[in-house]
Amino acid sequence: MAQFGEALPNKLAEIRKLHCAQANPADEALQAYYTAVHRLAGSAGSYGFRPVSEAARVLDRYLSDVIAGEKTYTPAQAEALLQDLAQSIDTRNTSPEG
């Protein structure tokens, strides 16, 4: 679990890069962004990082809705959700709930 927590900043950096590639979201790039966020949401929950998992899940749902055509991708909305995710990682001190 400690290794997962220590890797969270790197996982966030990867997701942030994928976010920045969304200036003109293409299907493949958007799918990669969604996949990275989806994996983080699941793995963070499995390792006991509930706030990180919950914040990632909100971004995950948003991206899923965009992919399904139910919502339009807006950089401002995605950025706000990404900031919430970043804050959850920053405030976790890379330790799971215990």
C-alpha cells in the first residue's frame, strides 16, 4: 500500500499529461485519458485511498459521459475535476485510510 501511495504523484502527472492532450479531444486520446482515470479510481479504492478513488470516479464518470456522447467535453469542467483529484492526492499524504 505504501508503494501505491508513493506512486500517486506520478499517476497524477500521467493523467495531467493526458488531460493536456485534450485541447481538441480525439477518440483515441480521450479513451486513453478515461482509461488512466478509471484505473486510478479502481486501484485507489482497492488500496484504501477512498478520497482519491472518489475524486477519480467523478472525473471517470464525466469522461465516460463524454465518450458516450451524453456530455460535451469542456476543458474548464475537466480541469476543475482534475484539480479536485490533485487536491485529494495532495491531502492524502500518500497513506491509505486505516
